[in-house]
Amino acid sequence: MAVILELRDLVKHYRVGEDEPVRAVDGVSMSVAAGELVALYGPSGSGKTTLLMLIAALLRPDSGTVCVGGREVSALSEQEGAAYRLRELGFVRQTLNLIPGVGALDNAALKLLGTDLTPREAHRRVSPLLEQLGLGERLRHRPNQLSMGERQRVMIARALSTEPKLVIADEPTGSLDSRRSREVLALLSGLCRERQVATVLVTHDPQAAAYADRVHSLRDGRLGDYAPEPVLTSLDASY
């Protein structure tokens, strides 16, 4: 399989006053192939969000490179970075930034409406995605008429609407219950594999590992092997 995302010795540190620098990302190397889903686990402050911002070309690394489809996106200009995020990258966030009062179809087509497509063509392209995501009967429903899980599906449709090479997802199930988390993870992983999209999923959700091809931990800015947290039983809790 073709490698879509390649991180090479990626470093991003933050200096706060006279203290030692915060090593948000500290020498991360990783590759993700077309159709592969990689899950990254880590506690708050482990560098997960910074890593996604570097992949999205919203931050510049102190050293190392981010390559997408063989192109170094860590060196893009501001204008080039905006075009990369619009056309080549899908970004699914925990924050559901849907436009109030606007139907699911228009919300999902928002990225496409930023290209040279007409609204009619944008709707035509995104409608099959919404159908696949189980929202075919809710195209005109506004965000306040959709469940949290349905809103997240609209965000997935928006992220995939421009047929990107790469999708990054930041805690996409963070505000969902277990059942809806499983539904969203299954839909996201299934669509990305079907479309041969490389996917990086940053999460705390223990269910996500079951949908990933590879699982890593990110701790103190360093990539490592993932070990699931031990499950605390009622017997354990009594001691």
C-alpha cells in the first residue's frame, strides 16, 4: 500500500518563561498507508493535539518533516496550507462546529462550497456520503434536530467530501455514549478503508483500538507501544 502520511523525527517544543521547554512532540516518526487507520492514545498534555496541528500545517515544527502524498506540508506557505486543508486533508473534531439553522446537507457540503463547485454540484457530491452515514432521511434537518451521533456523522461527511488523501480525527467520540461511539467509529473506519484514505485517530476511547490497524501511545511527546488500561473490578475497588 502507498504511504500517504510520513512523519520524520518531528519536534515541537514550547518555552514557558524560564522553565524547561514543554516537549509537546519530541522526535516522532510514523507512517500511515492508504486505507490504514492508526489510533493514538495519550493523557491530556501528552502532545496529541500539537501533533495533529503539525499534520494539518497549522503549526510549523522546530525540526523534522511532515510529508503527505510525498509532499512536505510542514514547509507550506499560509495560502498553500489553506488549500491543502481544504482539498487534501479531512479534519474531524470533537467540537461540532455546525452552522445553526442550516440543514445537514449544507453543513456537510461546507468545504465543497469553498471550492469552484456550484451549490447544486456540491450537494450532489455529498449526498451519497450522507446516505452511507445513515442520514439520507435527515438531509434538511438542522443541527438542533439531530442527535449528537448524527451531528458527528455530518462532520465526517464534511471531512470526506473533498475526497482527501488523509483524515485526522481529534477525539471524535468524546461527547458520545458507548453505543453511538461504536457506530461513529465503525462508520469512520469503514468509509476511510473503502475510499483508501489514510486516517490518524487521536482518542481516549478504549473502543477505538478495535477499529484500528495499529495502535500507539503518545506520552510526553514520544510515540510508544499502547498498553490498555487495566479494568478495575468491583473486587479490586473494595481494597
